[in-house]
Amino acid sequence: MEKPTSSLLREQARKKQTEMRGNLSRAIFSAAIREVEGEERTVELSFSSEEPYGRWWGVEVLDHTEGCIDLARLNQIGCVLFNHKRDIVIAKVIKAWQEGGRGCAKIQFDEDQESDTIYKKVKSGTLKGVSVGYTVDSWEEVAAGKKSADGRFTGPCEIAKRWTPLEISIVSVPADPTVGVGREMESCTGATHSRGTDCYTRQLQINYNKYRR
């Protein structure tokens, strides 16, 4: 494999830093739904977990320990979108909280036709994916074979130590099979950038050279 040039390394580092400082999202998936008994059009869901998530620049982990997630925005003005489209608001967030290494929320679907269509597809099991849009204020970089500061994660990975969920989306194409609508709700009472194969190949070489030293 051809050794990456210094200019390529700088460009990759710049792109990585730009992406990590911007708006991120990650999709998740579930095979179940949990409606809230006695509350019309209301469901509980999990929208995030600590499952490692592969990005073009490496592995990302969202830390769910106390103090890492800022849920104020979701609890104050939180809404639910369809496929992260800001002009398609389908539900409101009634309550958001974290429990058991997951971000959880109770949401209530709106009654307009478009929201009702999505609600019925979620209720029937046709739509099972959930995604969260968020920003990260503080990262911990963990080198290959090393442990994170709290000893919970092994590198190479980048851990979001302080992050803020901006919105929750019901999505048609999920990516992470560990969390979603109604997923393990008994314990509760992830838009990636498209990159070409060449970019992934180059990043593998960069990571290999970086951690081989």
C-alpha cells in the first residue's frame, strides 16, 4: 500500500477536526416498539448507546456516564424529525433521560397526516430505526491498545466526553443494531458523511502508520 504523503495527512487531520467540531448523527435499530399504556400516540425509545461507531476517521464512542450528556435542549425544546429533515417534525419530546448506558426518551406523535403516517409505520413495525443528531464539546483520544482514562474503553477510539443531543429522528435506513424504538425499554423506565472507498483505504494506512510507531 502506498505511503500517504505529509500533505494528505494534514488534509485528513483538518477534515477530521472539522467534522468532530460540527454536527454529527448516528443511526440505531431495534426490532420492537413500546407504546406507553394509557397515553395516546406516545412511545418510549432509546436513541443512543455506547456501542462503538465506525466513521471514516476511526471509531467513535458516546460516553453515557453521569455528566457526559447534556439533555437540557431535548427536555426544553426537543422534537422528533423524520430522516433528520428539519421541515418534517413528527413528534415532540416529552422527557429525555439516560439510564443503563443509553439515552432514552418518551415522545408523542403529532396528529397531522404526515406525522400520523410515520406513527402508524412505527406502530406496525415497518419503521424501526432511530437516529440522534448531536454536537460534541469534548473528546478523549485513546491510542491503539491503550485504555481510556476511566479504564472502560480500549483504543484506538475517540470518546465523546461531553456531548449534546440536538434532535431525535425516526429513520428509514438504520445502521446500529443495538438501540432503537422500544429497544430494551425495561432498562429505560447514531448523519454520517459519505466517503469513497479510496478515503477509507487511505485512512487505514494512516491509522496503521500512526499506531505502528
